[in-house]
Amino acid sequence: MKKFTISLLYLLITSQSLAQIKLPGNNVINGWVKSEASRVFKKTALFNHINGGAEIFHEFGFDELIVQDYKNNSEEISIEIYKMEYPTSALGIYLMKCGQETPINGISARNSGNRFQFTIFSGNYFIQINNFTGNKKNLPAMVQFSLFLLSPIKTNNHIEVLKYLPEKNLFPGSIRIIRGKYGLEPIYTFGQGDILKLNRKIFAVVGDYKVGADQVFTQLFIPYPNHKFASDVFNNLVENLDPYLKIIQQEKNKFIFKDYQNKYGIVKINGNIIKIKIHLTQKP
């Protein structure tokens, strides 16, 4: 009986946390009604909705997706609400999906959009509003759907890992957050697998920086739990660096390498922080 009570309490707490966002009912947004029942995808069931892209959501920390389709005569709008583990998880997905940010007037949460799709970040949530026809007449409804969904969210958008990125010369729109090998893959290949040992637990931050008129290099900052952890990762990089990267100088707390494009990189360890620069045109 006690076990049943604990399980019931857990379900109640979970259902309450997932009920923070409520879906608009029929005609709450004038003329728009649900075209079918909402679909819910929890944890690994996300693979049934996203073909070939669910891994990155799970890497960041995915809890649940709710999909609801609406229609207004021949027009359709689809809402996708992704509940993520942390605000940092939600922002990480948003930054990967939003492209060059073009905020929509009237939406206060961080967002980017056009007549086909809005992408929105707020609290633990990543939200997409899809307008499949691209009909501009649906834009006011898309804004209203967004505001309805955002109104109950308790925003906590303080993202601790962003503090490590220097602001000076940071290239606009270049910030990325990673939490494992799938996030790192489009940025750089340091070696096989999860070579930075983020293990879907540690968030790292990435940004591009301008040097002069036309040169750009990339910086990564990875805050590990302690110096020993960071030191183990540093040594792992030295021992298992990708064969296309050649270490040309090594010291106790740093090493410099050269890549196949004859560009340079440097890895430094300072306490529990590993700092990496890549795409350098001159030896640091």
C-alpha cells in the first residue's frame, strides 16, 4: 500500500509539472479548432515523431513532447511543445533550431520566426508553431497561440554556462550549447565518440570571434565538476586526439595542434575549466 501511495504521489507531481502549459481549446483563438486529439511523446517515444533527429533532444535532456493540430477552414497550424530537463537544455535546442534570429513582434520570450514557423524558448520549454501553408493571414493567430502557451510558464532563463563566453568580439548569432557528441559533431572533430566526456550531464558553450576584418576563430568553454575531472579529459584529448590533428607543442596545462587545413588550435586547462580555441590562422 505504501509503495502504491508513493507511486501515485510521483504521478501526481509529474502530471502537475507537465501541466504548466495548457493547450487552447476550440475557438479560444478565434476560428481555430482542434483537428484531432493531441499526441504525447515521452522519453524514447520521441523517435516515433522525429525521424533521425531525436538523439540531440535526448542528449540535451528531453522529458516530453505534446503535439496539437488546429484548423480554420482549409488552413492548419500545428503546435509542438517540448519540455526539457533544464532551461539550458531548452536554450541549447533553440539555438540549434532557430537559425539567424528574426524575433516576432508581440512575443516577449526569446524567439525567431517567419510566416512558416516560430521557434520559442522560455523556461524549460522549446516551442514550435508551424504554419504549413505559409499564409501571412495566419501570423496574428500564430502570435496568439504563442502568447497563450507562454502565459503560465514560470520563466527561469538564467543560463549559468553563458558566463564563460567573453563578450568582446563575439560574433552575433554564433553561440551554441553542447552536452555530448551529437552537439559537438557540427562544430569540430577532436576524436571519436564523446571525447570531451560531457556524457549528457555537462553543458559546454561555444562561440565564434572576429579577428580583424575577415578572420573568425571559435572558442569552447567546458566547466567540469572539479579539477581532477578536467585533468582526466585533458589527458584523454592528448592521448586520443583525432589523427588529422597533430600536436606540435605540449606543456603541463596546454597543448597546441595543427589541423588538416593548416589551421591551429589550442587546449588549456585552468582549474576545473577547459578552454579550447580552433580555426586559428596563426600559431597561438
